[in-house]
Amino acid sequence: MATGLPSMAYGDGISKRKQVKFGGYNHTLAAENGDLWDMENLTSDFYPLLSPRTRRWTCRTLTKPNGLYAHDGLYWADGTGFYADGELKGIVTDGHKKFTSLGAYIVILPDKKYYNRLTGDFGALESSWSGSAKIQDGTYAGEEAKANTIYAVGAGAKFNEGDAVTISGATTHPENNKTAIIREIDGDNLRFYENTFTISDGGDSETLQLSRTVPELDYICENENRLWGCKGDTIYASKLGDIFNWNVFDGVATDSFAVDVASTGDFTACCSYLGYPCFFKEEHIYKVYGDKPSNFQVMGSASLGVEKGSDESLAIAGETLFYLSRTGIVAWSGGIPQSVSTAFGTQRFRNGVAGSDGTKYFVSLQDTTGVYQLFAFDTRTNLWHREDSTQAVSWGWNEELYCLDATGKLWMNGNARSVPQGAVQEALVAWKAEWADFYEYTTYSSSSAATPEKKGIGKLLLRLELDEDASVQIDMQFDSDGVWRTVKTLQTEVKRSYYLPIIPRRCDHFRIRMTGNGGCRLYSLVREVYNGSEL
């Protein structure tokens, strides 16, 4: 809500209405005098002043933007290439990617690929081997062991000790088709616990398939040294500290974990928040409590979750988690989600993609016409500001806030502490501020009701400051006639007060619009108004 100083009546019947605080976006029919009905590229950085946002920095342009991730560096998918800080590291499928990390590993879905930041290795989370094998007696911990070994040439290079492998193809003893954990690897011998298998005297020669698998996951995150993911009604967790194993069930604290929930609908998102893995459906929120599989507890509540298609709208700003629900943007602190969408009025959005610089929540939203709009919510002022029509693909924080947009542009937020070498600053920012209808209130009463008489607009008094090469144009519209009339154009001036005379005109209500290019700070807006007759 915009605020200002009380109006003052003079002997000539002219009253002055002064606004010195400029609020945020308020696209509702309840918008009052001084509220901003529409805007473009405005910011709360200089609140209570009205000002355009700072110019962004373009770091590079991708050919086919398929996703961005920031974690001690910038990682992205460009077409079928996976890049680490601009260097090609591996090949992926051509499609949108979801990323998370655990330790030195960056995990890439839906490809089930990984990149090791320390070694530079790029590979697959899953592994498999097939061919002629023999299930036989062997050794374990240096001692003879019965029915515990699979001899398979080349299999030892495919797996690691501790891997859970699924065995299939056994025909002599079908009960050997199972998932078992490799305890030791000795060349081409895979050792398991004694009597893991059932074998004939001398062993069984079989044609086997051995595979280490990762469940199909729609969404993934990291929490307390585990990867967590979900698909459909099922929540999964990897083995502790191990991105490769999701089927280890040894009955110990480091085990993998999986559980089904019974609520309506599929999972739509997941994230780590306040130390818990959190999972969302459109009408439910689940948190997993506990520190090991034996005491994990999934607690759910029937609350507004994440709208389908907006899993990347989750972002934390001001220690609060924000996301797009079916009713609009909500703020969640672990209890009941609270709507922060009042400013949007009847506007409806979908396909949210969000990021945060710690205090501001930036979200790209698609409206009902298919057009994207980029908004910023400042948790310090609780104000929304519309920036532009950017369609964000992904966001990432790496000392600064980065955005990869649908045109392939990888840009950095303008309010940056340090700028990467080679980054190019955008041209002067084009901006707009359009106030809601002004229904001037009566001079002689504290009532909030507007006067029934027509008003005459004598002049506007603006105190603003323009940066070098900046310009601004002020237009007015009367009685919603759809015609914007230019009343003043200003170009490259220093800070001072501008008197903007307007041809006196009686009206029931009027609007003011300012459009400009370049830096500008509006300190105050004074309107001189006089009352006419009711006709």
C-alpha cells in the first residue's frame, strides 16, 4: 500500500496530495490512490523511492538451454553437452535436466549421470554386466566360504564393493535371481556373504545379467548426506553418502530407504528445508523425520503443495520457502502455507521457475495467455515488483544470482558484488510505472470516500533524479478513455523538482504513467487538485 502525507487545502480551493513512499505491484481492483497497478523493470532496492532495477550482466549465450546448476561453480546442459564452467565434460540426452549434488558429485536427471567435481570423471549412476558366469564356492575375509561367489569375466570392473546388484537369468536354481550386496571384489570374482546362493556340487554355470540400478525419479534433492527422490507415490533415499546405491537393505543405519504414501495424486516436487527432506503433492506436504532408516517417519499434512509443473518454483528467501501452489505463490515455514499472492488479483499463473539471492524471491511465471512474467518478492518490504517477460529455465546461486533463460542467455543479477571477466552489461533499462486510478478524496473530511464532484487537475510536481543519458516521459489518462496524453518529457537532468503544468481538465478519476530509459529515482509525487461541480 502506498503512503504519503495528508493533503492540505488552500484559499484558492486547490489541495495538494503528496506521495513519498512508492509501494509494489498491486494488480487488484482494490488498488487505491498511489498504488502501482502495472510496472516493468522496477525494483524495491531503493524503497521507499521508485526506481528501475539495476542493469544485468550477460555471461554467455547457450545454443539449447536445458538447465543450470550452481555449486562451487556453474554447470549447465547445452543441447546434448554437459558443461562445468564452460568446459564440456560429458554427453547427455537433449532435454531439460534436474540437478542436485552430494559431496563432490553433481547428479543429473533424468539421465542418471554424474560428474565428479574433484576428479573430473563423468559417468552413469547405473552399471550392468551380462554374459557367461559361474556361481560357486569361494572365500570371504580370507576364509573359505560356501555358495558366495560369482565368477564373471569383466564384471569386477563394473561394480564396487558395497554395491547392491540385481541378479537375473539363473535357471538351475531360480531362487538365485535376487538382489544381493557385493562384499568383496577379487579380480573377476564377486564375493557375497556365505550361502547367499543355492548351488549344485561344483557350482552352476549360467548366463547372467548383473545390474546396479537407480529408481526412476521425477524429483531429487540432498539432505543429511543422502540423496532423496520421489516418483508417483513413493519416496526413496540412497545409501548414506553413496549416490550409486538405492537398494542396500542390510538393517544398518547406512541403508537405503523407500516408502509409499497413500494420498491422492503424484508427487510434484521435493526439496531439503529446515534440515528435513520435504515432499510435495498439489494438496499434501510430507516431511521425513529421523536420522536412519530404522527411525525414519513420514509425516504428512493436507496443505497446499506445489502445483504440477512448478517443481522449480521452490526457493528460500528470508529463511522462508516460497513456491507456486494451485492458488498462487505461498510462503511456507514448516507449518501452514500462507498466501503472498494478493497483489496479483485475479491473475493466474503456472510453470513457475524461481531463484533467490537470500532476501529476494525471483520467479518466472506463465500467465493464462502463455506469456511469461518475471516477478521479484522482497522479504524485507513484503512488496512484489514486476521486472520483464523473461522465461527462466533455471536459477543458481554461486556468490551471485544467475539465471538461464529460454533464449539461451546466462545472465547475472545486476546488483552484484563481483562481475565475472568477460561479462557484458545490458543497455539502459527500459521501465514503466503505471499508477492505479486516482479518485481524489475530499479536502474537508477524513472520510475515505471520494468526493462526488468532478476534479480539475492543475499540475504535477515531481522530485526525481535522472542518471546520465536517462530519460523519462509522463503521461496521463482521464476517466478511463484509453488515451494517454503526454504532459512532459525529461532528458538527462540532475536531481531537482519539476513542475509539470497540465491543461485543467475535470474528471471523475485519472491515471498517471511514467516510462523511461536508464536510471531514475522518484522521491515524491505531488498532485494539485481542485474540485468542480457534479456535472
